Amino acid sequence: MRMVDIIDKKRNGGELTKEEIQTFVDGVVSGEIPDYQTSAFLMATYFNDMTDAERSELTMAMMKSGDHLDLSSIPGIKVDKHSTGGVGDKTSIPLAPIVAALGIPVPMISGRGLGHTGGTLDKLEAIPGYKVEISEDEFKKQVKDQGLAIVGATGNIAPADKKIYALRDVTDTVDSIPLIASSIMSKKIASGTDALVIDVKTGAGAFMKTLDDSRELAKALVGIGKGVGMNCMAIISDMNQPLGNAIGNALEIKESIDLLKGQAPADITDLVLTLGSHMVVMSGKADDLKTARAMCEKTIEDGSALKKFGDMIEAQGGDRSVIEHPEIMPQAKYKIDLPAKSDGVVSKVEADEMGIAGMLLGGGRQKADDKLDYAVGLMMNKKIGDAVKTGDTLLTIYSNREDVDDIKDMLYKNIEISDSAEPITLIHETVR
Ligand code: URA
């Protein structure tokens, strides 16, 4: 079977067979299919979508491209969470220790930044020494001993996704329902988790911009999970403006630590507690969401979640003193305030453009092999609904270059100040 014929069929809107999909995935992993053909296939899929059957076949072929972790030696119901990607979305970092502090094993396999969105692994690597790549045995041992681990798709978990994910990032083929669904679910099925909560983002900063598309993605993800017997549900949460105040790797780690100390902005705290409550109910440790939320809150109040975070950092080779001394992470040379040019109420903060600004400062990748600058990013000082006066700081730019006029221009174009603002709904729906 020739790859060019498979590309041709998808380009012309045909439905691929199981064998054709398998040929594509095998060729990607073996390296027989060159990147230019993989990229062409991804673009054809982007434009022509896939049927439910193709989505499931692609997911299963990607899942089977590597190992399937057997976590059965770890007692208890293992629960994971995955986000479809957003700006300022550091949710996983405080969430895993909160849930693990309740005795629920959290085997979390995360990703790197994609497009304008940040990645949990890139953020964790801002912590000196933190290793995101550990062996499968180390991963299992850590989840057993510490109750949690946040790692990259270890060694041989869905190697097809690793290759495809990196190419999607640089070929503008990220925001595609079959490609997102197969990417997430291949890793999650292979990771051996029993239950999964998916945070599907919707809005300007999400890959799915409308509630309808986000709902379709949520249904595709949950459908694939349930199809293989996983206890799986999704929430659809808002991503029109950045989540929390921090955008950028080290800045987001600092905000995650603040959350575990009970000192983070309301939106990110609320989302973490909502996701945590669902995870606790799925684990069987609580019967209802209200009880589960109170349990999660208690781990923040009594410091047990913060301790868990420190234990995880240490187990993965990182310096746990970051909890008390976040300044051990890379620090930006320049902090440049962006003043408001008029009085009014902030009515728009385009999350995707804030993410791109962070990327252009060096916090994200423009090419697959770009090195990241962990120190840079943005700290929002005003968000949608906040009143401002001329000269008030809208946000602070953390930069390692002095001249950020290009960034300032783009930020001004994407933050609107009006007479009033539409209220933001943080959690839109639940999909089961
Ligand atoms: N997260 C993933 O793992 N894959 C995607 O495609 C998007 C978000």
C-alpha cells in the first residue's frame, strides 16, 4: 500500500480502512513515511475530518504503536485528568497533588506546549532538576510509593503520537477533532488509568472555538474511552481569556504553588476544585461532588497537597525548595508594565493572542526543536469584568529582551476596554 494513495483518499474525502490507518501509523513509527507525507496526511485529515470508525481505528493504532502500561499492581482506582489545551492552564500541576493527597493514585501522562497553548511538561521543567522522562518501572514505582507522577509519555507510550504531535504543532494541524481525540485517548488508554476526567476547553484560546465544536470533541473523547471500558467523563470549561493570572512556564509553576497555599486567583482555583471533585467521585472515595470538593479543599487547608507536590518534585529529581523559594527558577531580566490607555471595564482578553505573545517572548516553540526560555511570560493584572483607569497596569511582561514594542502592540490589539463586559461562565457543561 502506497502512502501517497492513502493521502489521496483522505484528501478526496474518502473513509480509510483499518489497514490503511494501520499502514500510516506503522510507517510514522518506523520512519518509513517521511515527515512531508505525514504532514500532508495531517492536513488532509484536518480538512476532511474522520468518521467515528476512523477515529477509533486511529486511536487504537496509535495506542498499540507502543507499550500498554499495566498498573494493576498499584492498589486502588487510578484516576487521571487531561486537558485539550489552553492558555495559562496549569490545572494539572496543583490538581494531581490535591487528589493524590486523598490517597487516590494519579498516574498522569502529560504533554508539551502545542501551538499557542502551554504544556504541563514544559512548565514542570522550569523546576531545577525535575525530570519528566522516567522509565515505565520508575513511573509505576513512584505512583505506588508517592501516589502520583506527572511525566511525559514514557519511553514507548504511544510513540506514534509523539511524532504526530510534534508535526501538528508546526504544520498548523492542531485544532482537528480526530487528531486531538486520537492523540489524547491513545496515550490515556496506553497509560493504564482506570478513570479519566477530560477538561475540554472552549473559546478564543482553545483549539475548539465554539461550544458546538467543543461538545463534539468532548463526545468523541468520552465515546472512545467508554468504548474500551474506561470510566470517562468530560467537562467543557471556558478558555476565552487566560486561566489564572500567570502565562509562562516558571510563572505558572509559581501560581500553582500559590494555589496549593490557598492564594491563587478564583477562576483557576474553582476549575481545579471542580475537576478534583469529579476525580474523587470517580475513585469511589466520595458519593457526591459536594463532599468531594470539601475533601479537596481540606488538602489545601491542611498543607497535605503542598507536601505531596514537594514529594513528587523530589521523587522526579527536582528541587523541592522551589515551594518556598520560587526564585530558584529562571527569572526574567525585565518586567515591563502595560498601562491601560483608557478608563472603563476590561471586556476582552483574547487568550490565544496572549499565548502567542508568551511564545514570541521565548516561552513556547515556533519550531519543533526550539529551546524554551522558562522565565518569560505575562502576569495579568486585570481580567474580563475588572474596572480600569487610564495608566493602571493591565499586565506585566516578563522578558529577557529589553525591547518588547512588538509584544506591546499585539497585546493592546487584543485587550479591549469598554463601558461594560459580558460575564464569563467558567464551566459550561458536563459530558458523560
Ligand atoms: N493534548 C494532547 O495530548 N493532544 C492534543 O492533540 C491536544 C491536547
